[in-house]
Amino acid sequence: MDAPKPLFGRVVIAGVGLIGGSVALGLRERFLASEIIGYDLEPNVLSEALGMGVIDRAELSLGAWLESADLVILAVPVRVLPALAKDLARFAGQDTVFTDVGSVKGALLEGLAELSLEFRARFVAGHPMAGSEKGGVRHANAALLQNAIWVLTPSLENAEFATQRVRLLVDSLGAKSVVLDPRAHDRLVAMVSHLPYLSALALTRMVARHEDRDGLALLAAGGFRDLTRVASGDPTMSRDMVVENKLALREALSRYRAELESLEAMLFAPEMLLDAALEGKRTRDSLPVVKRSLLPVLYDVVVALSDKPGEFARVATLLGDASINIKDVEVLTNRDQGGSMRLGFLTMEEAQAARIALESAGFVARARN
């Protein structure tokens, strides 16, 4: 039984780390690409990605192989994004669409300004609001992007077909696309992403430099660890992230300092501090909850389904007859040519048995990382 026709042909992941790897896994498990190529300057990274089944093929250097790419996703640190785009432009085919996953958009678009209008028309900037303090492809997970807000910052130069292709990518991966002006994106991200990183850095530096560091470390409870979690991320990438957005971040820091000074004054006005606390609780409680299918399902199998009646029942009956218990089911994609479905199992043995049973019956099935 054939898998549904992929929405994309050859997809290149330029920078196979946490986010790049998660995008690749999302493409693979939803049968969205005919081939996934990883491009990275680190051989060990590519070897690990190949071993994990994140990519189909690895490339250490750019060349003519890039000409046939349908889509290229730049997933490198924001500091080197413009330079990578310039390198890619030399080998790209005329119909190749480009996007990125960087957290700063203004500096990127400025860096692309010297490239041809024809290339800029096919580069649609983006930023998935997802991540983890644990970096590297070994921590990649397709579910990281599921239901995540994915900001797109298209420019007036972008061709409509390119914007549509990138939006199709985002929606097909299970994320939610939002369109913002690049400068507005940078100002908002400075407040809700880059400022929290500097706050975590400040708190951890206070502990590191305190005369009773050991005592503070001993008493640091869940609240402190939650507030400072992002300080455990990659230091170089985090440094580049905030430096590239320094103008917007300086404005956010100014607002933050003013709030801290206001709260300091409220220490002598308990009722005002209570009002501030109530406002803080209301704001925090009103934030949308992003639901992602990470746990408790531990062992997953993704199966491709043809677009015809009874396919789901056939899968359920097949596994039931084999005494394999399905603990969780999730439809991942549903399109004209068919779709894909995730099946969750309690044990690795059940997941392996399910995959073997499905493949023996003619289904295309893959283990999810």
C-alpha cells in the first residue's frame, strides 16, 4: 500500500540541530517530503542525524545537488543566517523556496538586501515559537512543533507562491501560522523570549557571585529552577540571539527596570503590591496553553493511510486480531491523497510488533522517535 503523495519534493535542512531536526522528523512522520537532505558543517551531527533516521542523506558542502531542492529550511544560529543564505543562493534552483527558523527577523532581512530580488522573492522568513534548553539533534522531536505558534514575516518582495508554500509547510507540520511585520516580531519576541533569558542569566549570576553560593544552591526550589530553566540552553546561540536583537531588547530592559523599581516601592505599600500580584496572576492564568503530544505515550508508530473508507477500521482490526493494544490515537495529516495517523503503545515491543504487522499487511509505517 502506497503512502500519500508528498506535498514537497526534496527538502533540505540546513543546520541539523534541535529545531532543524524536529522539522525533519515532522516531515518524515507525516509523509510530507519525498527526500530529506541534511546539510551541516559538522560530520558528527550528520552521522547522528542519519543514525536516528532524521534525514535520508547528508551533505557536508554545497554544490549542484541543491539545484533540485523544492524547499530549503535554514536552521542555524541567527548570527550566521545571512551568510548561509548568500552561500545557498549561489547553488539554488530557480524554483526553490527558502525559509528559516531564526528568532530575529530584522537583521536577517537586512542581510538579505544585497541578494538578488529573484532570490528574495523566494525567501519567506519564519520563526517557530518552540524550543528546549536541551539542544542538538539528539533531542529533536516532531511533537515540539505541534500546536506551536509559527510566526511568518513575509515581505512585499515575496512571491505569492513562495509564501503559500511556506504556510503549507507550517500548517502541515501541525503548527499555527501567524503573520507579523518583522520589526513588530522582534519587539514582541524581545519581551517574551529574549528578556526572560537575560532575567534567568541575571538570577543565576547572582547565585554564582553570592558569598553563600552553596547555601543558595541548596535552597533553590522549583520556582527558581523554573524561572532560570532557559539559562541551561546553548550559551553561544543564546548570546547571538540577544545580541542580534539588541535594540528591541534594550527597550524591553528599560520597561523591565521600571517595573522592578515600581515593585520595589510597593514593598512599603502592601495593598498596592497585592493589586500588582492579582494583576500578575490574572495575566499569567490567561496565557494560552499549548498542548503538545509528548507524553505519556512513550512508543509511537506513524502509519500512512490511503484516502478511502474503512482504512482506520482496518488498522484497528489488524492490530486487535494480533492482540496488540493501542493506547492512543492521533490523526496527524488528512489530505486528498490520504494522510497519516499516530498510534501510541505502552511498550517498545508492542510498537515494534505493530509496525511489523502493519507492514506485513501492506501499510507504510514508521517508528516515531
